[in-house]
Amino acid sequence: MNEYEAAIKGLVETYRSAPRYEKNEKRVRGPLFALQHSKMFLKEVLENLPIAVFIKEARELRFVMWNKAGAELIGYSREEMAGKNDYDFFPKEDADHYTKVDRHVLDNELREVMEEKLQTKNRGNIIVRTTKVPLKDENGKARYLLGITEDITERRRMASKLDKLNARLRDASHRAGMAEVATGVLHNVGNVLNSVNVSANLLEERLKKSKLSGFASIAELLKEKADDLPRFFARDSRAMRLPDYLDKFAQHLEDENKASISEIESVRKNIDHIREIVSMQQSYAGASAVAEIVNPRELVEDALRLNADALDRHSIELRRDLEDVPDAELNKHKILQILINLIRNAKYACDDSQQSDNLITMQLKRRDSDLLFSVVDNGIGIAPENLTRIFAHGFTTRKNGHGFGLHSAANTAQELEGDLTAYSEGIGHGAAFTLRLPFAPSKELGSESKSDGPIARTDGSATHS
């Protein structure tokens, strides 16, 4: 007989030893039958939940109960686990951690949710997400610890795999010429990542809306009514609704589990697609490190042509302020990559300003031994506090931005022994981004450019990513 069944038997024996038992026997038989029926129903629900559930007694933290899913998860039978504690099955370091958390939950009477390592008998180490909550008696003292454990190993593995593939994608994109990238690679990857993001958001939302907390509430209610369970099940309307609720609760968890597995499978397929795209792009990456003799003005025109359709679709006026600069030895693909990023950034800036007279100005100037490429827009602008972190990885002010474009462009500029700077007078006053590169003309000019003065700026700019 387990501890839960012993508690029920003790309740019955206590009632039978009380005065006037015979007179009350008929009256209590109905509620006791209902209690036994509800106990069997609750035990059946717990047994068939598709998630691990365990109970420990509070004094020595020995296991009182594991359901079927829990026994399958850890690889030990319930007979092996009964009456034993963590030190009987797990490494001392892990058992010390579990015990510390258990005591913290019981002593402070709080709910704890954590991700932790769990060493199983058959599968080795896995990652689990465990919710622990104290169960109190009628005097408000914590007598048991309820644990609900979910195996999230596969979810974490897929997330890690996705991070690594994204890192490979960023590296490949960084090294490959944007002329090739702009023709479809990043567009295709972006479409796949949108699907991955949708799946990830659905999984996150499903976890946030999980009804597991409702199970802990039921346990709390039963402990609260432990001193008079027959009356509670016989007369309390909440008890009448409990069997139906638990049945629906079990069905909800099963549906939730099936939906999560389906989304994980979708993520896996999309990751395989990304791998194929990245592999295809990497075959072109070798050419991106080659410096060649090019005309800087033609380089600007190439970048504009690659963005021409997008600028036309968004009704953005384009102006050119390009000095005559001689041919120079430059890394064409890397500079194109930077300029395309800056032009796209300016396009988003103009879109977010929601004004009708959108304008982007392309500038090219030579200043002594430096070559300056500038992209100026009249979009929404940049707040002063954001200018210092606009090139930080992951930083973006755009709702759907990823925070990689400007960071990648700045890193590429440094690789070319130059730099990338941003200027804006604030929100509503535009922004200018300037790429400075060391200038090494293939042949000296007969005369220097007459243009001097500060880089021009406009009076508006959009959010930047």
C-alpha cells in the first residue's frame, strides 16, 4: 500500500473509530464511495499524463510516487524508486543540486521552474524543464513536494543546431560577394528563417499558455481540503467538476504534445533547407577576398542597380553626388556588400518615416588618401542614445530587423582597413552613413578634387537595422 492509499485508509479508520459511527455509516457511505471513485480517477489521469510527474515526502525527500511517463523518462521502475531519494540514483553533485532546490521550494513555500541536467539510466544525460511546488497540509505546513518534469533535450538540440547554422550563414554571407547574395541566396534563406521563426514563436507561445499550472492548483486544493475530503467531494461544487476538468486537462496535454512535436519536425525540415542554401553559397565565397582594379563610381552604380527595383517599388527618389575618382585597387565584392546594406537600411528608414517625399542621396568623395562613400536618407532618423550602439551585433530599432546588417558592414569595413560611421541629428532629422577606405589609385590624378567640406546630411531617416 502506497502513502497516498494509506492516507485514504487512515481517513476511513478515523471516522469509524469516532462516536456514533453506526448512525453515520449510511450517511458517509455515499461520500466515501465518491471519494474512492475520484481517487481512482485522479490516479488514472496521473498515470496516463504524457509528462513526468513525481511526489516526494518533505522530511527526507524520498519518492512517494512516479507516474508512467516519469518512470520511462528516468529508466527506473517505480518499485526501484519507491522510498528512495536522489542520492540513490544520481551523481552526488546532481543530487546535491536537486536537494538544495527542493529545500528552497519547501522552506520558502514557493514555486520553482528551472532547466537542469538529468542523468537517466538508459539515455544518459538529458535536459529537462522541471516545475516544483510544495503541497501543504491542513495546518499550512509543506508535507510533500510535487514535481512536473518535461524533456526538452530535443528542443535545446534543435535550437543549438539552428544557432550554429545561423552562425555559418552569417559567416558565409560575410565572405561572399553581395552581388551573388542579392540574386537570391539571402532572400531564400530569409524565407526559410521566417518559417523557422513562426514555428519557434508557436512553441514559445504554447509553453507560455501551458495549463500545467492548473494541475498544481488542483493538488493545492486537495491538500487544503485534506482534513475533510468526504465532505469536499460530496458537497463542494468544485469537486463535482474535478473529474471532467482532469479528463479535459489530460486531453489538452496530449494535444499540446502532438502539436509541439509537429512544430519541431517543421523546424528540422527548414534547417535542412538552410543547410543546402548555405552550402550552395559557400561554393561562391572564395572570390569575395580578391582585390581588383575598379572604378569607384561604377561600384556605386552597381550597388544602386542591385537595389533599383526596391527603390522604385517604395517610390524613393534617388540623387547622385559623385566626384570623378580614378580607378583604384579595391575589394569589389566586400564594398558592394557594405553599400547594399546601407542602401537597404536607408530604404527601410524612408518607409518608416511615412512621408511622401522620400529621398536617398549617394555621395562619393576623395579626401587626400581616403575614399568616402556616403548614403544619406531623409527618413525617421536615429535617436542620440542609439548612435553609440548602432553597429552592435543584434541591435536594431526596426520592428522586423535582425541587428546583423550594420554590424556585418562595420566588421567588413575594418577588414578593409577602413571604418563605417553614422550621423543623425535625431528622430525626424535623417541619417548619413559613411564608409571610409584607404585610397590607392591605379595611377595618380593630374589634379586633386576641388570638393571639400563636411559630408552632406538630410533632414530625415528611417529606423536602422
